Amino acid sequence: MKFSRREFMKTAGFAGTFFLSGCGRAGGPSPAGVPNWSPAYAKLEAEGKLDERIEQAFARLEKCDICPRECGVNRRRGEKGFCNLDDRLKVHSHSPHFGEELPLVGRRGSGTIFFSYCNLRCVFCQNYPIAHEGRGRYVEDSDLARMMLDLQNRGCHNINVVTPTHILPHIISAISIACKQGLKLPICYNTGGYDSLDNIKLLDGIVDIYLPDLKFMDGEKAEKYAVQGVRDYPRRAQAAIKEMHRQAGDLETDSRDIAYKGVMLRHLVMPNRVAGTREFVRWVADNLSTKTYVNIMSQYRVEHRAFEYEQISRAITSEEFVEAIDWAREAGLENLDRRSMQQYHIHRRRAGG
Ligand code: SF4
């Protein structure tokens, strides 16, 4: 039987005592060796403050400024902005995922939920059918909550919401529902980085792990290859990431090396230095911390429409990846992703270094 969000909230209110006793406590693996840990949202829910955030988030759909595009459409009346979604929630899939960073994957996988549509339009998108075409199915917030609990029951170490920005209100609502039924995993906010500062402030005390991309350091290149129509990606993403770091800090892992709190930053090395990797690593060192967990990724592929753009119509060379990691080390970054360092040594041998 399906419930709408409001119907479910009414039911949850009726049975509040039972649900609160389960919030953040029952089921699923906890961080090992971290006594008395509970996910960020559990405290807000117990204090009755999560509902307020849900209302605030849904209100922003009425003149949508959920992301920096600030389309101003009324999604609650069925209007659609750049991301092509009204006020419904569309999910492509949910499953344990073993391709994410090792502190997220652990032994039982990261509990990923892929959402349909996106507020970016990367010409090199590797998830084009989901992010651009919006493949998936419409579901209720209570269905999303059930997916979260299913991933917890399957032993995943976190709930990894992929491309969450444009459906933020639904995610907070689903967390609240799932929390009342015993969700206790950390929430990992896995974003392309084009988030408004207000959005991230709304997530203070809800999200445990932030996993943002910082894709470009130059507004013109960001506009051309990813954002389409605006040049403010670097400024917006940097402001959002600084706020994420203020909230969650550097990455913290348990005795099994599994993440439960903090920022994990991603940056994809692109051909011909178009991503601005040298500027990126310096920015991290100067604005966050040299202890920031940084994944400098080597897996750029010519996907979607990338072949139409001369500068990015090839894979990166070994030399390009080696120089990227060398820049990171020169900048003093000391917590580089383990798999990217393995790639570094392979590429160094290939490059004859
Ligand atoms: S979330 Fe969608 S509709 Fe809202 S401002 Fe962003 S792109 Fe526009």
C-alpha cells in the first residue's frame, strides 16, 4: 500500500512514540569502535526539528531556487525548470555499490540510490540516460524511505544519494520517514557540486558525509562543458563545499576504515588541463585543509557528446594524470584516495617516470 508524504506523516504522528524509539537505533551496521555514535539526522528527528526543514525545503519549490540556477518556476503546480522535474520524485535504481571510494564501500557496499534528472548538463556525462533523459520511475517519499531501509537491511555502510540537489525536499522527507522506522546509517550526499549555499545550510545536522565534485575551476570551461548557460559553477561549488566542510569537517573513519562523517572531495582529471587541476589542489589546501580526503580521478572517458569538443575528445594521457597527483603532493594534500594513488604508480611506470 502506498502513502503520500502527508498521509505518512499523519500516520507517523499517531504512532510517534513507537517510531521515535526506533530512530537511529535499530538494524544495520554501526561504525565500529565509535561508542554512542548516531547519524546526524537522528538528533534533529528526536528534537522534532526535521519536520521544519522538510516544510522549508518544499516551500522553496514554489519559486524554485533549490539550486543556483534559480529558475523561479512553481514546481508544486507542475511547472518544470532546467532540471526538467516538477515536484514529483523519480528514482532510477537502488543497490549496494562497490565502485565508490573504499571508505564508502567497506565490505558490504555503499547503499546507492540513483535519482533521475540533474541540474547539470555535462557534455561528457557518463549517466546520460538517467541524468539527462530522466529514465526511472515516479515514487512516493515513503517508497524512497523503504529503499533506504532495504539498503540498510542488506548490510550497506551508508545511504549514498546520487545527484540529490534537485530533489532535496523529498530526500529529507524520506530520511525522516525511514528514521522513524530504524534507519541508522550515515547519509552520504553525492553531488556534482552545483548546489546553492542555502541548500547546504538546510542540510546542516542531516547529512553525515558530503561527497561533492569540484569539476572545473574556470567559469567559461564549466559553462561550455558542464553547466550550460551560466558561468558561476566554480564560485557556487566552492562556497557550497566550504559550508560542507564547516559542517562535517575532514573525513572520519571507524576501526574498519569505513567512513561515517566528513567531506570526501572528487575531481576528474580531464584532457588538456581543462578541469584546472593545479588550481583545484591549491584551492583545497588554501580553503579547506591539507587533510581533506581528495579523490583525483583518472577514469575520464569520451562519453555522450564529448567527441564534439576537440579539447576533450580523447582519454587523458599517463603524463596528465601523473602531473595531477604531483601537483596535489606539491600543494601538501596528504589524504589522497588510495586507489587513485595506485593508478598514479601505474601511470608513472607507463610514462617512464
Ligand atoms: S532545482 Fe531545477 S527547477 Fe529548481 S532551480 Fe535548479 S534547475 Fe531550476
